[in-house]
Amino acid sequence: MTVIEARGLRKTFGTTVALDGVDLRVEEGRILGLIGLNGAGKTTALNAILGLVPYQGELKVLGRDPWRQRDDLMRDVCFIADVAVLPRWMRVSQALDYVEGVHPRFDRGKAEGFLAKTAIRRTSKVRELSKGMVAQLHLALVMAIDAKLLVLDEPTLGLDILYRKQFYDSLLNDYFDRSRTIVVTTHQVEEIQNVLTDLMFINRGRIVLQCSMEEFASRYVEVMVNPEQVAAARALKPIHERQAFGRSILLFDRADRQQLAALGEVRTPGIAELFIAVIGDQTSQAQGAAR
């Protein structure tokens, strides 16, 4: 089942083009990481998927038009934004009461079970909780809703490393069951590399890379080149080169791993290294063209 499908998705704000003819397809049971710089179009894309902004082009989410059928769509979709939206005056028990009253697919027992694993008290007000606890509460409320699509926009922004790890562990162990679909944007890409099934880079409103994590692992390779082999490695046309520990590290796309192994230490790159290679080069080219 296709959960999200967009063709020629376009959104402008005055003269600013936020989305520029985006084509994407997300299948059921996948975890997609949408990665981009600030202002690249990530949040605008999520807002279109959630039916929060009108757009040009074609977009279907769970078979529905999100702008025209948003009320119906939101029965099957949950969303966590980078800024906590829970009222600070509300007690934890009141938050449970509220969601139970407004969402027909909320399972209060599940939410209570998730919260039992935390130090959050039902009598506490949201303003008395740390930012990490607010994220835990928000996640408990969302995971207790039987939704088909979960959209996360920088969900762990500002959290310390312990809460970030707990957040993604809970997401995988307590929520994701391969029938649900998750779309997540984040700047902390190293932490989600082993969570994702699919990867997408967006830059200046356009999708510039999309692949499964299986393709990512087989397609891209990074080599810490032996000093005497640098010229030979460069002759194989890497897509990026950087320096670390006084040595050259070259990144290749669809290269012969056996051939590269003779030139130095071979490994699969991180998402961050590939992002810098793809987006950094495009940014440099754009700046050069503007001069």
C-alpha cells in the first residue's frame, strides 16, 4: 500500500519557492528520514502532507487529498512537532482525559503503560516537567493512538542524548510494527541511521537524493586512503573528499569495493558524510553561479 504519493508538488510563499516540483512515494511499513538544511522545504512538505497548507500538484496521503479531506485523514495520522504544543497549565491526567475524549482511536491503557516506564506523575502539570519528560508524555499520547502514519518534525530537538535514545527506542520497540509508517525530519542524523528504512535529501525545495537504506549501504563507500595512493584514488572520480587525522577520505558512488580496498581502509559512510557531499557540493555550485 502506498501511504504518501506526490507528483509535481509545489508550494510558494510570495516569491519564495518552498517546494519545487517534488515527486515522492512512501510505502506502508517504512521509516523515512527527510533530511535538509534549515529552509530546504522539509517542514513545508510535512505541512502539505498533514493538510495544513494548500499546494499545487498532486498529493495523496492514505488515498486521500490532505487539503480537502483533512478531518477524515487525521483519524489515521499523528504528528509531533519540534515545539511542544501541550498546554503548560494542564496536568498529565488532564492531557490523558482530553485525548481520550477527542480521539476515537486513543487507547488510554496503552498510554498509561508507556507512562509507567517514566518518572512522570499524573498529578504534575506540564510546566513542571523537563523538556525530556514533555517529549515522553507527548510520545505516550501519540503512540496510544492507533494511527497508520506518524509524522515527526525534529521530535528530539533540544533533548539530551539519554532522552533522544529513549525516544527512538520507544518508537521502535513500542510503536513501530511494520504496518505503520513513520516520516521523520531531524538534524541529528547519526542517531537515526540505524532506525531508518529509507532516506531522502531535500535542498532548495527539490528532492536531490532518495534511496532505501539497503541501497545506501551497497551504493556508497568511503575510503581512508593510504598517503601513497591518493592520486590513484582521485583518478576513480570520488564524489567528495575531506581530510581527517592527516589523511584523505574519499567518498564514492557505485565504485568497485575490491578496487578501493587496495587503496586504503574501506567503510560505509554515515548519513552526515553523504549529506555534506551531496548538499555541500550543490551549495558551493549555487554560490559560484551567483558570483
